[in-house]
Amino acid sequence: MKVISSLQFTFISIFLLLSTKVFTITPYVFGYAGKDSIWSMSFGALIDLAILVLVIVIMQKNKEITFFELLKKSFGTIIAKILLCFLFVFILLKALFLYQETHSFFLQILFDEFPLLLYVIPVLFITGYFAVKGIDTIARSIEIFAIFVLIGVIICASTAVNDANFNYLLPFFEDGIGPSLDGLWAQMFYRGNPIILLCFMGKVEFKKHFNVKFILSNFILLLMLLGTALLFYMVYGPSARYVEFALADLPQYDPFVSDLGRFNWLSVVVCTFALFLTSSVFLYCLALIGRWILGLKRSIIPIGISLTMVIILALINQFSLPLMMERIANEWLWINASVLFLYVLLSFGLLIFRRKNE
Amino acid sequence: MLTKSLQENIKQLKKLYHDSDDLKTREFVSFSSIKTAIAYIDGSVDKPFLISGVVEPLQKAEEIQKRDIAKFAMEKIVAYAQAKTETDIHTIISNMSNGFCVVLFDNCETAICVDSTKWTVRLPSEPPTSAVINGPREGFVEDLTTNVSLIRKRLKNPDTIFEKLEIGRYTKTQIRLCYIRGIVCPEIVKKIRKKLEAIDIDGIVDSSYLTAFLEDRKHSLFKMVGTAEKPDIITAKVLEGRVAIIVDGSPIVLTLPFLIIEDFQNSNDYYGVSAKATFLRWLRLVGTLIAIILPGSYVAIMQYHYSIVPIKLLISIANSIQGIPLSPFLEILFVIFLFEILYEASLRMPRYLGLALSVVGALILGDTAVKAGLVSPPAVMIIALTGVMSYTVPEQTGQISCLRLIFTFLGGIFGFYGILLGSMFLIGYLVSIENYGAAYLAPLAPHFHNDQKDAFNKKPITAQITRPTSFPNVNNRRLRK
């Protein structure tokens, strides 16, 4: 079995955390929580961190077996497969959203016209290629791109510092904690990505002091993302809800634009490496789960099935980001939140079950 | 097998060589009365040695009554030369082809094969592609023995093995696998040996012939086998646990396993200040990346994303491209085509003419094309710049040229989106390559912390306590403090 190093696993986790938090989440949450959005985002980040810790504990306790084996051992094959089906849906919706978000980003920021097929075919081919090649190829690529992506995020955020106005956020909790909780609930579709890490159970080579380094690096990333969100709210104030792609539009008022050019866009383009690679991670996990459910040895068929489902769902949503956002708010939010809740319960259950057995 | 008749044996040799003109035979009398003959391939033997070391002592030898003259002659008369007795005619032929002289006696079924090799070889000199400011200047030559001795001079430990192989039905090319027992991973040696032994080809003309057989990915754009022209480089690589493959007739020695990082390392880096080596390695990396991506990015920016360019620069570019009939994409393709033509022609032209042509090509053609309004100055500048940058890593120039063209197409068709996907695919492809137990992009991906000391950040030799771990070896300790 192919295994990945602790460092590679950490980077995958960072990319999973980063992927759905770059563009639409910040303006979307603002629509629910208003100027208390940063608190909603902070609570959301805490949820991600808590899930991350939970997942790592489970993985550390079951180093030698895969997630499917663990589920089979604990609940039997049929229930294990049913549980995996839920996870499949959870990841599929996230993958679909990521593809759509990236497409809309390119369409709005970089091109006047961007034929759909010109986007869909190459991106599905590339992500499919990575998924077929396997986890070590994805992990190594992430290892290479991680530093550029993180630098890209920092550049994007830092160019907007001059335009930030802290007063936009004051006073805190003017309407009580209600809006913050509304914002927290609304963003549940974007949260819970660390659950996907369970698919890597039994494939990671844990090293000494891994836990501390892993949690710390992910915590720093979450802080960085919160910092970016904070800057976004401080730059845009009440008009934040009308912005579509937070990170890309963050340096819009950058006074250096005319002198230096919109190099910040280049940074954003670099950031999209993270989105594509995370899509590959999603696709890999979908293929893995598909293999477990269908009892297959090779990944090609599950990858084909997953890509077909992504295309069908995208067609249903007419490849439209606003339509998809509407679906998130009305349907997908519930689906993902339910799966997340189920898996959190399941994780606790697995830990308790193990303790009792011991 | 040899017969007792001298004439018959000579006839056999001539027949097997099809009366080839370079097969020389000379008969004389040795031990006062025994009819003797020597046979050799003209041009492959040291004639003065043959006369003074073989013919004259045999002629002067006194009459004897021994039954096995050949054995006696080898032990007593030509004892100081490297010699062996042979009875099989095909082995004798094989020895002769490798520069041995054969001594045949009448009434004797055994011949003496005397090593009198002296091929026409050039002296070791500094290879034109691996010039150094500091450090050794010796380079490999086309002679296997010389090349082996150049390595042996530096690796005196008896654990240094030179394993003999012969490939080529017609060329019978001598190959040596060089490695250090106790450092190299035996599995790697075994795999290389197996691949080489499986080769059944009419001839191996140069070491580059072997690379195709040693590569796991035969159609890859990227080279999978390392090459070096200097014994100091090969010594360093063998000391790291690699296997060197020396081919007779080639000054290029192959090394395995090969990692792409090796092409960014230069022997000069090891003979100078580490900080400078670090700077130069990063420069090579940046140069390579720019050489690959810049033309494509220029096309993408000019065709799709011009708002990225600062306004003043944009005005300046807009002025310079005004009136150009071609789109930025076609313009860049046209200049790349011109550049590649000039490059190819200057390589094939006689040396001085080639030099003149490249200057004329660059100055006159470029200038005229700009003045004629066929191409814009930015396009010429970008291709000239990337052309020069592609030589920062000379071993990868061919690959860089291909990738530059591919990325130009991607930039022209898909804009930055294409470049992004192209970069991702390229990295994905490179990281997926496994070469003799080593990841091709190691120690970058997967990250090997220990090997970073000699990756893009070069640390002094005192800090490199262990051998690289990016590829397998059995003895990791390099420096004892």
C-alpha cells in the first residue's frame, strides 16, 4: 500500500481546510451574520479544528487499518458501506462546488468569454489524471505547490491592509449572538472538510511529535484564513455581501495597482492550484470510497462514475454559481450538516467502542 | 579449436576475418627451429612493444624440448607482459578484436594472447560542456581503460568494483559497471545488470545507446539516466551510492539512479563557496522556470489578461506592438521558430562561420524583422531572453525548448488557465516518476530533510554528514566527526 509522509498529510489537510474558504464563504456568511460575520467565521474555524483533532485521534489509534476496515470491524460490512455512501455524497457535493467556484472565478476575473467545454474537459482530465496516479502523486504535488499557494494568499491579503477600517466591525454583537449563530449554521456546508482525512487512515507514516506539529500548522492556517476574512470585512464593510470572490477582490482598492499592475490576480491564480489539487484529493477519496463500496480493485471505474455524477449535477445546476449557492442554502447545507453530524457521532462512537474493547 | 598446423591456424584466422586487410600475420622462427607466427589487428596494438616484448625474446630463445611450447613461452619468455593461453579460436578472435596479439606455434594447439593494446586515443582534457573555474580539469576520453583508470585513481578502496559486461553482436562493446560495495544498494545493481544483460543488439556505438534500454519510461521527454564527462563527478556520484556505467568508445559515463536535481548541480558548486553555489542553483531554477513559462505568459497576458500589466508598461508594449500583423501568439511562435532555426544552423555550420552566423542572425535578422514590422521588440526580447536562460541548465536545454513551445500553445489557447493546468500536469507527471527506487523530483517531493543540504540550498561538505537518502543505499554515514 502506498503511504504518504507526515508532512504530505499535513499539507493535504491544509489544502482541504483552505480550498472552500478562499472565495465565496466570506461574502456568503456576511449575508447572514452582517458585521458579526467574523465571529461566525471564528466559531466555524473552531468547529473545523475540533473535527481535525477528533479525526487525528481516530487515525492515531488505528494506524494499521483503513477506514473501511475500521467501519467493517465495528459495524459490519453493510452498515459500513451505507456509512461510506453518506461520506461519498458529502465529498461529491464539495467537489462539485469547488469545480463550479473555480470556473466562475476564471469566468469573472480572467476572461471576457470562457466556453464551458474549454474549462470542463481539461480540468476533469487533470484532476482525473491525479486521482488515477494515486495519493503519492497528489501528495507530492501538494508538497511542491503548498508554499506558492500560501505565499499567494499572504500577498493577496497583505495588499489590502491599507484599506482596512476596523470601525466596520464595531460594535460587536449589537443584535445579540443570534446573527453570529445564523452565520455559523449557514456556513456548515463549507465546514467539516477534515472528516475527509479519514479516507487516509492507514496510509500515513506518523512521525515523532506529529500531533503537535499537525495541529499547530492547521491552527496557524485557520488563523491566516480568519485574518483574511477579517481584512475582507474591514475593507468592504456593509457592501461585503455583494462581492463574489473574496480573496480575488480583496486588493481591489490597492493604490499600487496602476504602478505594479494587478499582480495580486496572479497570486489568486496561484491559489487556484490549491483548488485544483483539492479537487483531485476529493476525486481520489471518491474513487477510494467507490472502490470500497463496490468492492473493486482499480480506481478507473469509480473515478469515471464520480466525474459523470459531477457533470450531471453541474448540468442540473446549469453550471451557475448563484444557482448552486441557492441550493447550498436550501438543500446541500442540510445534507452536509447531517453527514457531518453523523460522522462526528460516529467518530466518538468509534473511540468509545475502542476504549470499551481495550 | 586450434589445430597442430600453424598454416592451418593462420588460414582459419584469415577465414574468420574474411581476409580483412587489417588482420596482419607475420611468421618467424622461435626457439631456433620452431615455426611461429604472430597475428594482430593493425592499429590496435603497440608495435614497438610487440617487437621488443614478444618477437625478439622468442627469436632469441634457445632450443627446447618441451611438449607444451606455448605454456613454456608464456611463463618464461613473455612473462612480463599480460598474457594468457587460449585454445578456442573464437576466444582468440575476441581477444584480437580487443587489441591482443596472438602468438601461434607450429605443432601446438595452444596460442598465447598477449595484451599489447594501443588504440589511438586522445589525452584526457577538459570537456567543453563541463568547464570549471576551480577543481579538476580531467575529462573522460573514448578509451575504456583510460576512463576506468581515471576513476580508480580517485577510488582506491578495493570495495570499488568494476564489473565487466559485453554488449553488441558486432561491436562487442566493453561495458563496466562501477559501484562501491558496501554503499550501493545491491537491488539497484541487480536491476541495472539484468537490463544490460537482456540487451541483444548488433552494436553499441555510444553510451547514449544504452540509456534507451535503462530508462523505465521510454517515451518520456525527460532524461532518466544521468551523464557526466568528468571523473571527479562520477567519483562523487559513486560515493553517494550510485552506479556508473562506462562504455568503451564513449567519453560520456552514465549514472543511475538519476534525479532531476542533479542537472541543477554543477561541479563548480562543490569547489567554491557554498553560499554562492546556493545562489547559483536558485538562479538556474528561476532561469529554467522563466525560460519555460515566460513566452506562454506573455501570450496569455497580451491576448486575455492585459489588465494584469502595470498601466505604464502596458502603454509602452501597446506602442511597440502597434501595426504588427500577427497576433501575440503567432508572433511568439514565429520568433521561436526563427530562434530554433538559427540555433540548429549555427550548431551544424563550421565553427567560425557558425559563430558569425549566430551574431548576424541575432542582430541583423532580429533587427530587420522588427523594423519590417513583422515582429515586435518585446517578442524578440522575450525569446532571446528565454533562449539564453534555457542554457542555465545545459543538460535540460532540449526539454526546456519543448516545454516552452507547449506552454506557448497553452497560453495562446487557454490563457493563464492553460498555463496553470499545464504546470499542474507537468508537476504531476514529474512527481509520479519513480526511477530505480528513487522519486524523480526528490528531495523536493517527497521532501527529504537531510538531502536539502545539497539540493537548492547547498551546505558545506562538513554539514553533509550522511549520504543522500532520496535513493536507496546501504551505508548512510558519510562523514565521521
